[in-house]
Amino acid sequence: LVRHAATRVPLYREKYRAAGVDPEEIRSVDDLARLPVVTRSDLRAAFPDGLLAEGTNRDQVYRVETSGSTGVPVRVFKDWEALCAIAAWSSPVMLRRWWGAWGLRLMTLLLRQEHSIESAIVAALPRFLLRVHAGDALAPPDAQLEIIPRHRPDVLVTYPTVLKTLATRILDEGLRIPQPKLLATSAEMLDGHSRHLIGRAFAGHLVNIYASTEAGFTAVECLEGRGLHVNSPRVIVEVLRDGRPVGPGEPGAVVVTDLTSFACPIIRYEGLGDIARWSDRTCACGRHFPLLDVVEGRRVDAFVLPDGRVLHPFTLSHTMVHVEGLRRFQIIQEATDQVRVLLVPDGQGPSDLADRVGEEFGRLLGAGVRVAVDIVDEIAAPPGAHWPPTVRSLVAERAARAGPGSSG
């Protein structure tokens, strides 16, 4: 893969030449550390001709792109082989092996439609996989809920925000719907509060998949729920801090290498912007794939506090796991020393809900941070996003707009 990229892909040829790297000397996973990382800016600047392997027929690849919720979308190409390597994990055989789900025939996807990697997979899907019905993640919840009894899917795949919205509607209105055997979420952080809410509305197994437009299917949860098993046959994951690998339990930036994508190689890509930790445990399921303890969320959403501590999104949202009476919430860092929590109650919680949440966050954040808690009817999505994020740092957003050298 490295030799192919250095020979036929302008982006990598130029980066390796500038770094003085001889691709013939990259013979093992450990040697990858000698290669320069690739950023989102690299992919944006190189698209299209600098990313596509020379000699590739443009008509035989699919253009896919990220949602652009964090800025300008990243666009890459996927060939048929790369898409099938991802889609193979949706086969009945793999679903049985990982989650013990038998008799599956139909999968419904509630995902982005235009230039999403999921729509490309459906277009290239081999016939040995499940029959797939593709719905729209941006459709109104009522329209999405009508799809389930109409198609009666065995597997429902969508984003955590969409599934949480459907669960809320089911619980609020006391709806009864056919129950999928398996629910799979991806592309967003699945926090404990969302798991609890979804589990009240849906009876099927809920599993989380760590995937991206750029690198595809990267890691998956088994039924033990003790972490995410890295899909080692198709991807290499590094977790780095300041360019060096971290030990188990230490947070670091996720860097991925897709071993299946030759038309548009993704090698040592740090542009996902996610923070994760390796687990030092062995999963009870018996699989020996490397285990990510947790993917904590995007670096851009981390809160940097006045005392220098960094709290990642998973830690922040985990505070809400045992809070009853909530339909939705959002945690916003408005300034380094100021955090606001928005709560949308379900009408069944305690009367002092806001006070309780304020006390919890006061303990977590410390005396140097002012905490405000507001009860609201709804939470709006920020510009450029389809759904409101659970955790949002306005400090980081302002710094990103201002450019290097700025501060919040």
C-alpha cells in the first residue's frame, strides 16, 4: 500500500519525498511511525487529482464526502473493492459471528443520502449481503417512524442522534412498532444517557460502530459492551499524543490507515479529530483484536478548563447517565470559566432537576468554572449541522475560526 501510494498518488509522493522517506523501507506496522501524518487540510488541498491513484478510471470510483458539520467537507474516492471490504461486515454471516443475530433478511439505513459513504456502499453492494432499504436521516421523525412498520427491518442502522429522537417520540406517544433485532449506530458519540433512553424504546441489541467517511469501518462493539474491537484485517489504528503512542488508559489522538483503499489511499490520517484510549483488558467474548476502551469524541469538542485540565466529550456527557427525567441535553462551554447546560425535560423528572444537574457539573468542573443550567423546550442545531451536538465548545470554535495562535 505504501509503495503504491508513493508511486502513483501525488499527495503521498510529494509528502514522502519532502520527509525523506524511502517507501521500500516501510516493511512492518512499526515502520509506519516513520511516515508523515496526513491532515484534513492535506486531503482538501489534494482533491481530486492529487488523491486519486494515477491510472484509475474516474468512472469506476465513487466520490464520498463528510457532512461538513465541522467546516468544509472532506471529499475522497472509494473503489468497489474498498466499499465491499466495508459492506462485507453487513453480511448475515458476520452479523451472526459478532452479535449472534440469526434469520436477518432486511436492513434499513437512516443515513445521509447525498455523497455519503453509506449511499456509495448501497450502490456497490454485492448480492450476498442483506437486502437494504435506504431512508433519509434528515427526514422528519414521523416519516422515519413510518418506515419501520412498512419495511419491518431486522437491522436498523443510523446515527445516535436520530435513534435517540425516534426513541423519544416512541416513549412520549406510547407507540408500538415492530422491533428490529439489531440496532447499530455510527458517526457520532453514543453516550450513556442515549443508550439508556434508546434501550427503553427498542428491544433489539444496541451496538456502536466506529467508522468514518475517510477510513471506513474501523472498530465495533461486541455484545459484551466492554469497548470497541479494532477491525485489524482492514485498518491500522494508532493512538498518539504529541506524535508518540500512548499507553493503555491514556487519551490520545486517533490516527488511521485503511488497508483496503488503493484508488484513494488513506495512510496515517489524523483528520478524524477523535480522542480515544486503549484498553488493557481482554474482552470476555474471546476475540483478540485490539480493544479501544472508549472513543471519547472529537478534539474540537474538548473543554480546556482554567486549571489546565482537559475534559473530553465522553467524560462530560457521562455525568448525565443517571439523570432521570431528560429528553435531551446539551453541554456548552461559552468561555474557559463558563459552562451552560441546556435541559429538555420529559415532564416526569424531579422538580429540582436543574439544581441537581448544576451540582453535578459544579463538582466535575471545579470552583473556577461558573455553571448555568437552563430548562428549554428544544435545542437548535448550530449552523452547518443537521443535529445539535451533545457537547459543544464555543471556545474551540472561536479559536478555530481565528486561526493559529489564537486563544479562547
